[in-house]
Amino acid sequence: MASFPEKNKKLLIHIAFWCVYASFFFYQISFSRGDGPDWERILKDFSSHIIAMLFISYLNYFFFLPRFFKHKNIGRYFLEFLPVFILLGYLVVLGKQFILGGYPYTERWLYSTRFAVNVILSTLFLVFFVGLLKFVEDWFELEARKTALENEKLTSELRFLKAQINPHFLFNTLNNLYYLAFNNSPNTTEVIAKLSQMMRYMLYDSNHPKVSLNKEIEYIQNYISLEKLRFEKDVPIEFEVEGNTAGVTIVPLVLITFLENAFKHGVSNTAKNSWIKAKINVAKGVCHYEVANSKIAESGKTVKEKSGIGLQNVKRRLDLSYPDNYEIEVADKEDSYTVGLKLNLV
């Protein structure tokens, strides 16, 4: 819950300004007299002046400036505001002459053009300053709305990008499960159990902005286990974790994309010498993640061409979640494909 100062920031700024101005004005009229201060006239002058300044300033603040923001015509604004300002300024001058007329040494000064100009200019300054506060407040509110909309847009985009990952994995796993059940494989129950764990992670844990790296590693291990059941012993699969991962958090479902691409485009039951190696190393707040796989060609397309969409997806997620805090290196060799990620875990 926001604190009182945060909820009433604009009000407190206005109160602070008027307290400073009122203090300065009170000091000016109290200690600039030649004789001893006449507190009755001083209090009348002070109270009437502050009330008049508040009225004129906030008449502009709440009525004329909102109309200007609506029609955005500066000429129309001055045509509407200036006659009212001149009339009210003239009334302020008359009021001061009436209240302060009893001072003999100020009588000529009170009825001089210089006194009227002085009052009008000081009033104009206050109106201008309070109006400037309106412009500043509206600008900050606009920036806050833009930031909120941008954050909402980024959040929606992240959800969309994560949603692109989940259905692909789910359909592949269900196909594998159907194949195992059709052949009465004893591994069917194990696949269902691991799939249940992974679905729970995707539906609940991955909805948080960040998750424990250990949970992400567990998700990867379950994924690899399911793929091992599919490939049996035809494809060597290695996964290694180094460093202290306790207490480390990461944006969910970022690392899995590299591994999915490796399984989808880099190995096959029919291709000889297919292999996958993955490694995670965490040290000094930096996560080094590398996935390497054998390269095969399917229908004239290489792994680089076919994995482009998935790599673009994960790059966009990293741009949104870790701007300027990650590096991706790709080593595209004749017989292997390696993707390395260096991620500052900010």
C-alpha cells in the first residue's frame, strides 16, 4: 500500500510552495515598515493577499489550463484568461489600497502606477508558477501512464513468447506417450509422472517473474529423461551442472529453448553418431550455459535454418528480461552446432 506522501505528492508540493511564499510575504510586510508594525493591518493585508493569490492561481489551474489542454489553442487561451486576470488584478490593487490606505508614508506609493504594476507582476508570477506545476504534473502523469502501458505490453509479450514454448513441448510429449502406450511400454507410467511434474511447473511456477534456478534445472532434467526414453540408447545425451546454484533465480523457461532446438534438429534415431551435450556453470553471479549437438540435414534444410524461429524467440525474451546483460555465441561447424549463453543474473 502506498504511503501518504506518495498518494498525496501533488498536494504536498502545492502546500510546500504556498507555505514558503506565505512566509516570505509575511516577513516582507511585517518588517519593512518605517514605524512599528500595525499587526491588525498586517494580518488583513496578509490574509486578503494570500486568499486572492490562491483564487486567481487556481482559477487558472483548474479552469483555464484544462480548457487550453483540450483545445490546444494558445491564442484562445490568452483571449479567455487575460481579461479575467486584468479584472481580478485591478480588484487586488483596489483592495490593498483600501486596507493599507491608513499609512501616511505609503499613501503616494499606494496610488502610484509603480505599485499597481508591482502587484500585477507578483500576481502574474504566482499564476505562472502554479500553472507550470500543472504542466510538470501532467507530464509526469503521462510518463507514468506510458511506463505502465509499456510494462503491460512487455508482460503480455513475455506471456505470448512463453506460450509459444509450452504447446510445442506438450504435443511432442503426448505423441511420445501415445507411442509408448500403444506398444505397452513399461516406461509409460514414468513418462506420465514426469510429464505431470513438468506441466505443474509450466502452469504454476513459470508464471512468476523469476524462479529458482534449481527448479529450472529440474525441469530440464525431466525433459531430458523423457527424450532419453524416446531415443532409448541410440543417442548419447549428457547434461552437467557446475557451481553453486542454491539461492540463484532466473527467468523461467529461457534455457529450455536451446535444448529443444538441439533435440528437434540435431539428433535422430536414424542418423548415426547423433549426440547432445549440455552444461550449466554458475559462478560470481554469472550463468554460463552451453548446448552442443550433432548436425543433421532434413529435407535440404540445416539446423541453423530450422532453429531460427526458436532462437529469435529466446533472444526476444532475454532482451525483455535481461537487457544488456546477456551474450549469445553460436558456433556453426560442419558436423556440430553449439549455442553458448552468458547471462548476468541481475
